[in-house]
Amino acid sequence: MKRLFFPLAALALLTLSGCGLSRGIYSNYRAIEELQLVRTLGLDADDGALVLSAAAARAQDGGAPVIARCAATGIPQGLDALQLRVPRGQLHFAHTQYIVLGEDYAARGVGDALDFVERDIHTRLGAALFVVRDGTAEALLTGSGEGWDVGDVLTEVLAETSRHGDCCVFDARETAVDLSEYGTALICALRLKDTQDSVFGLPPGLTAVPDGYGILRGGALVGWLDGADARAASFVRGKLGTVTLAVPAGGGTVTVELSAPPPEIELVSAEGGIVLSLSAAPEAVIVGQTETKPDTRSLAAALDAQLREALERVLERARAENCDFLALTRALRTQGVAPAALPPDWLRTLDARVTVHTTVRPGYDMDARAGTDGGGAA
Amino acid sequence: MTRRDTISPRQFVACAFVAALSLLIRRFPRALAERAGAAAVLAAPLSVLPLAVGLAAAFALCRKKPAGVPGLLTDTLGQAAGRVLTGVYGLWFVGYAGFLLRSGAERFLTTVYTGTQPWLFVGIMALVCALAAAGRCAPIARAAMIFRRGMLALVALVALLTAKDLDLALLQPLKLSDLRAAAAAGLEVANLLSIGFFLGFLGARLDKPVRLTDAAPWIAVLLGIIALMTVECLGMFGQELTAMMRFPYFMLVRDLTVLGALERLEPIVIVLWFFPDFILISLLLHMAAQNLRFALGARTHRLLAPVCAALAVAAALALPGGTDQQQTLSESLVPLLCAAFAFAPVPALLLAAAFRKKL
């Protein structure tokens, strides 16, 4: 038996190597120099048909990234069909970083896309998810044509939103979890924009800018959150980075950088409906020059009012649509309330009490440093 | 001169531990999330009670009959009935090994190697395991000692890399009313003890009896691993998604990134799960060959081991291969059969022994 062991083991290993004239029996073998690594996958609905587009990473020699498009009956079939549309190499989806949905596709429902990402062995749930407002994913992927790399643009969007954006980017896993646990989810919305100025350090011209959130309910896009509402939603969900705000105060306008820890959400009382207390304690740093310098107290009051109004508006929106896109259920869970124990219309009857207490700090200011070791005149 | 084929209690426990890892990845934490929802995290701690009862019975039998299950069967049921029942267990081990071969192949097919045929994985695994099973069981036990360290390191590394992304709100709320569902899920965890009973057929090879102090720490580690995997999967995917996924633990690994530079680690992790499969299937084939040798009165098990492997391959390829059918088999029928073969004979044997005044 021992004499047989080593020849048999060697033979078994040979069959697994993928070497030889054909691909061998190792079906996943791909020649690395032939791979076109897909960074962005686009999904659109066109008159009920599914349209897939894929953009590969820029070639090492700086050549334009390969972009392919096809119509298909389903995503797996579409990915196979895309392989036939590439001029060179083979599309490889294992490192897909971004999944972009056209507005029409998202309106039909993202369930198929999320199911596919969960089951497919190549795509990952860690891929960031975007929806294009008033446009298609294909338009974003093809962009301005020659030299356009949607992967670079989305990388900049991702970095920028995580630092300064009103909205943030959720990945496919977060979206799938929100949909399965809370029945609703937010998805970062993008808008194609032709700019004269550089945006996010990208050259002027066509680019994609974040434009609030798409609201998914039951997997389908049902509405949008814009500007201050998107900011308030990010804030409630504890995803707000540092945002720059212009606040009218003291007869002028003050520009502040606002950052905030996640608000405290507490179930105050459960009698006759659910009463939520939402307390926020953001911190604002004055960064802009003001004509008439307001005192910090009136500035804090103005910020409190502005934020409270935005929070109440977004809570009212959630109530009106009976759609927990703010993930309030998550906050309730941490206080021992099971989502299944809530009545079906608990959100509609929700009594929310919002408290905002902003702390204002003066920002970096040469005047403030006068007389210190900064070297200014006393 | 033939070498003695003995294993130490530590090696026996290592075999049981590594073999249990092979079983748990097939069902957990998916089945626990499906049964108990967020309370699935309590399933492992709650399984301590049924485990304690099972262990007490097993160690009571071990103390009385250190020669293992075959000795116990012949002593309590008589030579003829004992031989027949030992043969029946031998055939069950062949069938079980066949299921494990197919299930392991399907795991590769659904997670990494889509579009490939299962026979390739079944064949290679059966070949490797047949070679091990035809020899002595001591080398398999020594391999289990090595694999145990590797698997522990792997589980710890995945836990470390996952920790930062966990959303603990998804594990809440835990209520007293959930305890019932968690206890039912705990029975599923306790069913892992069946592997300890099956390995009892190696009892005659032990150089000294296994004591509770040998086994208890590793049972605690195993329960800890189940609890950890459950926390990771529920904290990452929530209970509904975890219950929907075929292998949630591997899904979790799929999104791991090491220092933002190294990603797509899941093939390595999935392939490393080959080692528990190897230990379990090799031991099952080895025990099947030994049991059939005893039942048939053959001189050696060496020729019977490849025959058992061939039968297991035939059983593996005859099993339905679709994901749904495989899931049904591994979720309902096979655990039931495991429980029936492992736990049903114990009270029957105790009764028979009491009746015959053999214990």
C-alpha cells in the first residue's frame, strides 16, 4: 500500500494543477494576463429587459478601461453574455468593488441583484451599492467616453462621502441586512454632472456626485432623500462624517464644520404608542469668515433649530411613508424591543421628541492665537 | 512484526474534536438561526445540559467497559447479536462516509468550484481517506492533534478579522421567551456528541480510558467555537439572512480583508476545512472496515477499507446532488439517523445489560 501511495498522490496532484494543453480538470483556472478585472458592475432595466454593463480596471499601460454591455434575461446569463462582448481578455468579477443600479432597475426591485451577489461565488457582499438618479448605470459606466474610468470616480465618491458627505455609501451586505431585518434600506444616490470646476480632485467635465439617498422598501426604490434630509438620515443612523454648513446667525452667515456622535435614541414610554426620545449633541467648529461675528450662544441656537427641523422633517417622512429607513428598529432592539413585537403601524403612530444641543467652538483663527506662542502681537 | 495500534485519550479527544468541526460547518450556524433566531447564540450554552446527561451515560459505560462499543455490544447482547449489530454499524459508517463525501464535494461546488462535477472531489477525497483508513488509526489520531491546532488558529483569525464589522444590535433582544427555541437548537448542538459515540468503536485501541477531565475542556472549546461562529454570522448578516444562506460562515469569510490589502481568502478557509473532513471520513472508513472484519470474521481490515471506500463513493454518487436535496439530507435525515444510531442504543444496551446482569 505504501508503494502505491506516493505515485497515486502525485497523480492526484497533477490532475489539480491546471497545467497541460487544455485547461485541465480544474475548471476555475484563468491565465492572469488575460483577466480584465471588473471594478464596476451596472444593472439597468430597459422596457422590462435587464441590461448589464461592466467596467474593468484601467490597464497597466494606462489604456482605457474595457467597458462591455449586453441585454439578458437574468444576471448570471448576462455575466456570461458580457464575456462575449469584450474585445480582449476575459472579464473577472471576483474583485467587483461597486454595483451601480439605474433608477428604473431599482424601482423594479433590487432583490434579484442582492440574491445574486449572495449566491454567486465571484461577487461579494462587500461591494458598495449606488443608484443613479434620473439616469442609467450604463450612462455612468460609459461616462464621457475616452479616458473615463468610473472606478476612479466612485472611489473618490466613496472617500469623500465617508469624510464630508451628507450621505454615506452602504455596501450590498448592509443593504441586504437592512432589507431583511427592517424591510427598508437606504442606498447612496449619484447624479451625473457636467462641471466646469474640479470635483473631488477629479478633472473638470462629466463626473458623478452624491445626491442624497434612494429609499428602498420591500427591495424597491420608493423615493429619495435630498440635502438636509439625507444629512439628517445619516445623522440618525450614526453615519454622518464632518459636514460644512452655512448658518444664518447674528445678522450674517457663519460657516461651520459639523460633526456628531450617533444620537441617543431611547424608548421613553410604550403606553398608547411608542414614544421615542432622540437626543443629539453635535459639535460645530467655526471655519468661515463672518462679517458680523455672532456670539456662540446665538449660533448654537440657530444650529439647534436647523438640525431639529431637519430631524423632525425626516422623522415625519419616515412616519408618513411608514418606512423605517432611519433604522429606529435597530435602536429599539438594543433596548430589548423585538421588531416582531411591534405593531405593524408602530411607525405611523410614533411620537418622536427631538432634542439637539450643539456645542460651538471657535475654529482655527490667527486672532485667537495672538499673544500666544504663535508669535502674534499681543 | 506488527506494531500496536493504540491511541492516547488526548488523541481520541482530538479526533472527536476535529471530526465535530466537520459536522458543525455543514449545519451551523444556519440551522441555529433558523430554529432560534437571535437566541441562536444561546444554543451552544444551553446544549450543556443534554451534553452533560449524554456524557454521564457515556462515561458510565466507558468505566464499566473500557474495551469500547464492540465489546459492549457482544457482552450485553451475546456474540451473535453483537457481531450482527457491529456489522450494521459498519454499514452505517460506510453510508455516513458516503454522505460526508458528497456533502463535502457539494460544499466545494457551491462555494468555490462552480461548474465542476462532484465525482472529482468525491473520488480524490475517497482515495486519500481509503489510504489512511487501510492503515492504523494512530497516524490519523496524530494528524488530528496537528489539525486541531491549525483549525483553532483559523477560527481565531477569522474572529479577529470579523470583530470590527459586527453589529451587536442584530443579536438583540434576547428574551426569556426565546429560551425554548434556543433549547431546541441546543439539542441540535448536543447531537454533535454522536461523533463521540461512533468513535467509541475505537475504544479497544485506547491505551487508557478517556476521563471526563480529558474531554470536558475540548467540549467547552467546541461549544465556544459554535457560539463564536453564531455571533459572527448573526452580527454580520442578521438572523434572517443567516438562516437563508447555505454556508453563512464562508459567506462571512468572503468579505474579509486583511489590512485592506489581502482579500478573497475564502478558498483558503474552505479548503482548510478539508482536514476535519479527512479525519472524520478516514475514521469512519477505518471503523467500518474494522467492524465488518469483526462481523465477517476476516483476518485483517486492510482489504476491507478500500472496499468500504468504494461503497462510500457509490453511495455518495447515488445521493441526490442538488443544493436543496443536500440541504434536506444534512438538515433533517442525516442528523436524525446520527441521533438514532448514537443515542438510541445506549438506553437499550443499559436495559439489556441490566437484564443479563452484565454491567
